[in-house]
Amino acid sequence: MLEKIREGSQGTIVKVVLGAVILSFALAGVGSYLGNPAELVAAKVNDQKIYTQALENAVRDERTRLQQQLGEQFEMMASNPAFEQQIRASVLERLITEALLDQAVAEHGLAIGDEQVRQAIVSMPAFQRDGVFDNDLYLSLISRQGFSPASFRETVRADMSRRQFVTGVLDSDFVLPNELERIESLLNQTRSVRYWKIDTAKIAASYIPTEEQVQAYFDDHQYLYQQAEMLSAEYIRIDAQQLAQNISISEQQVAEYYEANVDLYKTAEERRASHILLENSDEGREAARKVEAELAAGGDFAELAKTYSTDTFSAEKGGDLDWFARGIMGDEFDEAVFALTQEGDVSNVVETPFGLHIIQLTGVRPEATKPLSEVATTIQQELQQNQALEQYYQLQEEVTNLAFELPDSLDELASETGLTVEHTDTFERSNPPAVVADPKVITALFSEQVMRDRLNSDPIELGEGLLMVVRVKDYQPARSKTLDEVKPEVAQAVALQNAADSANDIADDYLAKLAAGETPLIEADQPIVLLSQADFRRDSMELDRAVRDRAFAMPRPEQGSQFAKVSGRDYVAVIALDNVSQVAEPESDERLAQALEQTQAQVAYTALVNALKEQADIVYVRQDEADSDLF
């Protein structure tokens, strides 16, 4: 089983599926691992606790990902509390799944080697400049996320272990040749139809409903004609990014900052090394002594690595580990490598949690300092941002104090701070303008304090360097619309309903005649056309989609034709299925095989997760019961 799992991690189809179901560590989605556990517990999976802080971090990362993916659309969706609840619920389920997979990994004794982890890290695009791993960028990004090099390595190792376990399960599934042939045969099937298309829009256009019909429809469907509560808002906004645009930084300021902080622009010393990894056992130590003896006798390090090293990834390259700085390879390994002074020097046997290493130094890149010309633009932007944040925090303090002292108007607050009062048009809660679409702002605007009592909101922090205070300018409560407001819409609805009824009556008449062996005759004043399409496939765009899909849902005619009715967006059609053609020997399509394997792999993954959940003791903790001492 373990060997199958290890081999499975290389499967192409599995990698595609895993791309959709396993976390990607490009510094997005790793938030659930940050920081120390909080006191509160969100869920418990067997004996493993998922802390509330971990959940909050993961929710934050997911919101960021969705915001980048959806843009302005996200702001509209996020204003709905149900959407926020959905994000939180899905993220919690993901963390539970990760915990279950971690437990399965531990149970099966799977492990990821140090070199595999290193290769995964250096290949992450987030840590690369111009396609090359940048150690300074790596250390900077992970430190911002609260990681040390060691903790980040272990996070990546855990993710890779999950991948290895899941791929072993998914790669055990496959598509049988006869299954593929059957599906290919169905997909390559063609059908031929005639269909009478009855245009409901034309019928509706010629129909004039009576006042009584309009009133009756309105009375029966008044729930369709509701006006949600609406309001218009006033707000002041402090935005550090906008403040930064008005700040000028001189070349002298840039130069002075550079001189005072030159250590920030030094690149760490890097070393290149090769290693021979052996098991930490009596046999491994005996092998290490043998390697040392062969090296002392003039043996080639690269050839010995290929022969003896258990790290198959680097062994293929003569043990080469490429360039790295301190913090990538682990403390014991770093200490040994950076103690070597000359290229070609070989260390004594080094013991790490991953085994015994014999290390050869193959290159040294000394510490270097980036010139001012290379970092001047970055320094200028940082100084602008720093000054902007100083202004922001000063304004934030003023606004916080004044918002409490002057709760009845934004005009006075703006006058005291030099800010500007801005306005929105009237909007519904479900469709706010982008500037006030943040859920925190919407919640404030529709709160009792702001909407009912007509007071300023408390200052609302929307992220680092962004704050708003809002108030309601005008409010319109929810109400039923009057018939006069919606009369054209109601009349159109009546006409369309009548047209649909008429079209279905015509279609039923046609079906009866066709079943009796008669051919329907289209009368001159009827908005009906007879169309035909021969030998079309399931993905054909040559005829109406509803007709195409219905035709492929109809049984193959034994003799003559099969008949059916289908409704489209603005028509009703009567279909005569005349012929079904089968490709005798469809050509095998590799893309179809891959698609089927991906589908089966996804199904297998879902089944795996469900099975793990069924076997586990999972407790969802209500917030008021979240004290970890209870669990």
C-alpha cells in the first residue's frame, strides 16, 4: 500500500485533480497554519483541535483569494451575510479535511524527504524573480506571514504528505477500455430531427390583455412586485494609499534612508553543495564509513552520491542541491555547510532528523549589497507609504474622537479634519455601490444606530490604512409596489402567460396529429416555422439548445419517428426524431480518456474524504462553547 501511494504521487491525472482539491502553497491559503493556537476551539477531529484563530486566518485568506478572483463582483456578494457564512462553513470543512488527511498520513507512516521539500519551495513562483528562486524574497514573504524557515518547511512537508497519500488512492482508479468505448460511442452518436418552432414572443406581441386580467394577475402575484428597503448614504473615507499619492519624497531623503538602513539591502551569503544521504542506522553508519574511505582514496563525490545516496532526487544529479542560503536546509545541515571554507571541502558525517549526510561544498556566493540605483524606487514608495500611514493614524485618532463628540452630522466632522463628505445614490442592501459594499459598512448602515436613530456610525476599519464613517442620508422602508408602478411589466407577464398557454395548446394538437400519422399544416397567421437538422452531435451549436438536449433524451425510434414537446426561453417546439446514427468504430480520443480519469479521480477523492469523516469523531463547536478547556 505504501509503495503504491508513493508511486501514485507522480500520476498526471492525479496532479490535475489535486490542483483543484489540495491547498496551493504560493503564500495564498496557508493562513490556517499561522501563529500560536488561540484558546477557543472551532471544531475537534478525533483528538485534534482546530482553533478559532486558525479558522479566522484561513477565512481571511479565502476572502482575499475570492476578492482577487472576482473583483468588484466579490464586494456585491460579500455584502450578503449568507455568503460570509458560506465561506466560513466551507473553510472549516477544508480544515477538517486537512486534519483527517494528516491523521491518515501519520497512520500509514508516510514521510517526505528534506530534498523534496526544498525542491518544492524553490519551485514556488511566489519566491522567484525572473524564474529564479530568490532567497531574500522567500525569507521576506514567509516572515510577513508569521513563519520561520523551519516552520514553513514543516508546513510544506505536511501538505506534500497529504498529496502523497491522496494520490495513492486516486491513482488506484482507472477507466476500463470497454467503458471508454461505450462513452465514445454515445458521444459520437448523431441524430436527425424536424421540429416545429412556435414563437411565443410573437404571440405575446399581438395579445392585448384586459384591465381585469392585469388586475387579477397583479393580485395573484403581488409577491413578485416588492420594493426592498432602500437608502442613500453619506460617508467620509481615510485612505492611506490616496494620502501617499500627495506625498513627495526627494532624492536626498531616499539616499539618507538607504545609508541608514543599508543592511536591509544586503543579499545573504549563499552556498552550493552536494550531499550523500544515508539511513540513520547501523547499516547507514557502516555505509558512511565506506563512503568516507572511498573519498579519502580519491573517489568521485558525484559518482558515490549516485551509488549510495538514498535521496533519489539529488542522487541523479550527483548529489547536487543547487544554491541556498541559511534557513533552507535545517540547522544541523546549515551549520556543517557554512563551516566549510573551500570549494571541494567535504564535511564529516552530519546527523539530521532525515538521516546521515556527507556534504561537499561546491560553490560560494558572498554577501552583497544592492546599489542605491537598484532600490531607489522601492525606498521612495516605502517612505511615501510610511508618511501616509503616519497621516492616516493621526486622522484616525481625530475622527474616532470627533465621531463620538459629533454623532449627528458628518459635515462638522469633515470640517474639523479637512476631509470631504461624499454621497451615494439610493440602493438596496443586496446591491450596494462598490464604495460601501464591504459587509462591515453594509451592516453599519442598516443598523439601528445608523438607520433608525440617524446617527453617524462608529469608525469602520476596512483593512490597514482604510477607514470610513457613514450615515444614512435618506431611507425608504420596504413596501409593496402599486399596480401603476409596474403595470407595463404585469401586462407583459399576462401576455407571455397567455402566449405560453396558446403555444402549448398548438403543440399538443401537433403531437396528436403526428401520433395519428398526420402531417400538421402551418396556417398563414401562425408564428410557426418548420426546421430540420440532420446528423447533429450532442455538442452541436447549429440548433436550439433545448431542442438538441431534448432530442438526445428521446428514445431511439423503433420505426418511423419519435415525437416530443419542449419549451425554450421564447418558444415551444414539437420535435420529430427521425434517425439515430452510430459511428461504427469511433477513433479513440486521449483527451476524453483523461477527462474521464479526472472525473473518476474527483469522485474517488470525495469518497475518500467522506469515508474518513464517517470513521472520525468530528465535533463542531458553537462559539459560546468554544473554550478549549471543555474539549
